[in-house]
Amino acid sequence: MHYHPTTVSSLIMRGLIDQVDMEDVEDQVRTQFPEIDRHTLWESYNIALLAVTLGGEA
């Protein structure tokens, strides 16, 4: 199954903003998007990190 990185990144962003442990964020992502591929996950993390750095909100 293919997930959109922007959808996945919003979950990651919420975890980053709420200062959730990255291990827990990863568990949440894997639970909500069980068949996510590595490339989409990597791209999602990059989008989330950029958005948080630029002051984005979930």
C-alpha cells in the first residue's frame, strides 16, 4: 500500500511538537500506516522536520 508522505508527516510533526520520544512516534507511524515503505517514511520525516524547523503546526 502506498501512503502520501504529507499525510504521514503530519503524524510525525504532532509527535515532534508534543516532544514525544522518537521511538514512540515511530511506533505510532507503524501502527497507523502498517505497510509504509522506507522511502515514504524517510520522505515523511524530512517533511515533518522541515515544517517544524520553519515553525509549522500539525
